Amino acid sequence: QRSIVAPTVTSTTVSACQGTSATLSVQNPQQGIIYKWYLAGVYQNGKDGITFITDPALAAGVYEYAVSANANGCETVKVKVMVTILAPPAPPVLSSTNPASTCINSPTALTVVPVAGNTYNWYDAPVNGNMLVANNSSFVTSASLPAGTYDYYVEAVNANGCSNPTRTKASITVFPAALASDITVAGNTALC
């Protein structure tokens, strides 16, 4: 009967952003061996295999996983893998000086209150969408916007590369140009 070799893990420390999963794996898998995974000493039923995917619902914190090799009723020592789930930054806070409106053909800057270590990306939608500006705490609207109200969305990304899934909405209303018919003259219009 051959001896069972204890597993070697690809990495003994792994990190992932909150809301995502970390992948743990055995580096030296052997044929015919069952690899069992544990979280804080509790066997993770139904999760046997060379790789293990952590639950994306884990809160920020440090978790101790372990894996063992099993065959013929024998189990090796458990090899630990420490998983750190990294917290996202708080959603961005808009600057109180942001204008609520602008005139047509007049670009305007929308800004957030910068937090040290965070970067900011601006989008045209609250989820997915197109990135308009990357790594900038301010966004300048286009001068060619027609009259109307426009919503932009900004996300924060911290130094760990984790982003907050909640984007902050910044709105701007573009007013149309004044027409001669918009002007009303009141009072004495006689000229001396």
C-alpha cells in the first residue's frame, strides 16, 4: 500500500475582495486521492476536489481553511490556507460645491470628496455601463450636451483594488440657450 502524500497548496495566503471568491488549489495532486477542504476545522461537505472556491458572501475578515489528502480510509495532516477577505471602500461622497445645472455649450466639473488611498472611476450607468473617466476624483461634462438632465455614476476603488458595488449618482441639468422670445421688457420703453 503506497503512502499518501500531504497536499502542497499553491499559496498558503490568499486574498479576495468582499463580494468575490478566492480560489484555493492543491499544487501536487495525486491520482486516486480525494482532497477534503475545511473551514475553521469544519469539513465542507460536497466541496472535495483539487480546487476550492470560497463563498462570495463572506464578510470582510480572515478565515482559516485547510485541505487534506484522503484514500483507503486514511487522511493526511491538514494543510492550512489563510484567506483574507478585504473590505471595499465607502461609496464616494459628492462635493458640496458641485453645480446642479449649467448652460448649454458650457462644460462643468463634477467632483467627489477625495479619500486618501482611493481612486475614482466615472460611468454612465449605476451598474456596468461605459467608463467615462478612470482614476480621477473629478469629471468634466461634455460641452456638446443638448438641453436635459444627465446622470453620472462614480465608484471608489481602494488601495487593495477593491471597489464598492454601490456607485454614487451625480446629476447635472443643462439649460437651453435663451431665445429672443424668452425676454420680456416691462415698464416705460420710450426712448428720449
